Amino acid sequence: MSIPSDLALFQSIVEKLLKEEKENPVAPYNDVAHLQKTLDLCPEKEAMSESDFATALEKLVLNTPRTGSQGFFNQLFGGRKSKAVLGDLLAVVLNNSMYTYKVGGPQIIVEKEIIRRVSELAGYGNESGGTFAPGGSMSNMMAMIMARDSADSNASNKGVHQKLIAYTSSESHYSIPKNAAFTGIGRDNVRYIEADKFGRMNPEVLATAIQEDIDAGNKPFFINATAGTTVLGAFDPIQEISAISKKHKVWLHVDGAFGAAVLFSEKYKHLISGIEHSDSFSLNAHKMLGTPLSCSMIFTKDKKKLYSSFSNKASYLYQTGDDDYNPGKTSLQCGRRNDALKFWTLWKALGDEGLEEIVEKEFELADYARDYVRSNSDYTLYSFDNSIAVCFNYKDYDPDKLCELLYENAELMVGYGIFKGEKFIRLVFVNSENSKEDIRNFFIKLEAFTEKNEVLLNDKSTVG
Ligand SMILES: *Cc1c(COP(=O)(O)O)cnc(C)c1O
């Protein structure tokens, strides 16, 4: 075994996968027991022959869910941007740990440049900073930790000894309560602010909730506004929320894991206007920007907050260089995978214009899908304009069951969502490689499938 022969194997498997993906965008569905029986998955005592190994690996790859294909709409990531894939492959081969300049070299500058350019686009000033975290949930946690330490400078040494309260909308991501549990805030100290009929946080309800906590002797410390909610893709009104955060001196974080990528678009950046007044925000390039998982960033307007919450002395690690180029000083973890290079290869190759095109294409596809749904009386629309999530039901079919059957029959990968008690199919547009034709085909496929499977769909005894 050697790198050249494994690269040849890699190329041959990838070529087969790409061909398969085109012909069958959804991988065959099999249950766990069947896959355990038919795939060779258990590592054995003895080495395998090269050819048996190649066969086992190829079979595994071809039976894996196809997230890069035109049939995948299941989550907030999808597609495959080839320049970003190239960067990630190189990051694996280079295998730098991105904690020090000594070990990362120019890759550290790559990371810093990305942080600097995105901060600039968000209207953050010269004192701003940021870092790559292992995912949006962790980016949000870093924000919560900075907010906690800003509200209570004893928290990191002595523990949390007062009732710190966090505010987030009822439609926000589950990482907020989870992070409250991790950071010593406590899940019970998260207030869920009611969303309006468009799924956006209601600022008046927020203001009242904060006042009530102050009156009760609690200390509001963190407001999370969401840019792109998980189900409806709604954008909380950051401008109005920031006025409340300023009035009460509460840290404002914008969870932009899904939607903050609109900052690359002239046409849609109004959706996050006011982000320049926030104290921090997160952004996942692995969602709207099509970069491979994970590629998540956290930004803060005052980079001193990053150092005061995350740095630790370590003489065995920090032996050379300037803190600014030793990102291990501001990270959650010690060893750091190079998540910056894949976003850099994409951005460097396509330019700001290219990223803008990606974002605008996704909105264009969503507009197309909404028009399709609106112009066909068999469909009901549950989501709103200016969102890349299109939520709908088709006829009276149970969305849960329909999604499950589409998956089990290897037709389409799509999921369902719930908002204010209504359940519906959630079609998300995070794959800018798709065309309007692909979206039309999605609907046609869905319609044909329901027609052929009327009996199964109406059978109340099976899953649902
Ligand atoms: C996806 C998402 C997250 C979590 O990001 P991960 O990278 O999956 O941890 C947080 N908030 C929102 C709004 C998201 O859409």
C-alpha cells in the first residue's frame, strides 16, 4: 500500500460514485440488518488482500446515502462544490494542526484572512476577531461562553453563582439549550420568546421577558437572534433586537449557522441588517455555501473576549510566535483540523462574486419552488418569501409518512418540519448546483410516487 496506489483507488471509486449519483440520486435503502449481512464491515485479525479491500470499500461507498446528489434535500447541507472538495482533500494530506503558526504556517494566515474578510462584510470594526469551531453548535457555545464571562468575570474560575438568563426564539436551534446545560447556565434559565406568524422572534415579547427577569433579580446575559431558522428559514429582526440588547447591556449573538451567508449577497443581505450591532455571530460555510462538513466560524466584535474566555497557558505548545497567529489560544479544542482551507479554495477561486451567485441561486430556486407550489391547488404552502426553505403539503398526504416512503423507495431524500402545530414537508435549497429543471423534477417525482403508492400512503397501520 502506498499513497499513489491508494489515490488511484480513490479516483476509481469516486468516478463510480459520481456516475451512480447521476443515474440514481438516492442510494438504495436497506435496513441495518441487511447492510450488516451484505457489506463487509467488521475489521478482522488478518490483513485483507488489496483486491478484497478495494471491493469492500467500493461497496460501502456505493451504499452510503448520497448527499451530493440532486435527490438530497434532507438537511441544511447538500451538493458538492468541487473547489471546496479539493481544498479539503489537500487539508487531509497536509494534516496540519491549526493551533500554532509553527505547525500551520501559511494555513494560519489563510484562516485569518477568511475571518478578516467575513468580519469586514458584516461591518465589524478593527477590533473584531474570530475563529473556526467544530460546527455551528460549538460556535454558538463559544458565543455563550464569551457572553457568560462578560456578564460575570468570576464565572470561569469560581463557577456560575448567579441566575444568568438567556433568551432565544421558540424557533431557534436546539444547540442553545444544550449549550446552556454545558456552560453551567442551566436549561431552565433559557427563555423561549414566542415567534410571530412568520417564525421570527417577537421583539416586544423579548423586551417584556427581560424586564420581568430584571424585576425578579435575575441577570439577563445572552440574547440569541437567529438568521435562518431551522424549519422556516426565517430571519429574526436583528435591528430591533439589538436596540433591546443595548438598552439592557446584554450580549447579542446572531446564530447565522444557516442564513448568515446572505452577507455575500447585495440582494439579500438586508435580511441580516443590524448584524453590525451584534456582539458575535456564527456562520456555517457547510450549509448555504456548499463547503464540505464541517466548516463553521464564530466572529466577535471584540477579539479580547475570545482571548479572555479561551486562552490557557501551555508551555509545551506555545513556544514561538505572536498570539495573533497561534489560533489555539482562542479555540475550544487543542488539536485543530484545518477547516479553513476548503472555504478558502472555494472563495479564492470564485471570488466574492462567485459566493454571491451561490447564495442568490439558492433563493432563485426557492422562489421557483414557491411559485410551483402556489400555482398548483393540490399543494398548500406553509413558509414565506425571502427564505430558502419551502414548506408545503401535497394533497392530504401525511408528510411524515410520505418522506419516509420516498426514502425507503430510494426516490428522494427530504424531511418534514413543524411550525405552530402544522406538520409539512420542508424542502431546502442549499445546493446551488441544482437547476430549476431539477426542482421541477422533484415535484414531478413526488406526484408520480403518490399516484403509484396511494394504497400504502393511505394505510394508517404502517409508520407515520
Ligand atoms: C445547523 C445549525 C446549527 C448547528 O450547526 P452544526 O454545524 O450542525 O452544529 C445551529 N444553528 C442553526 C440555526 C443551524 O441551522
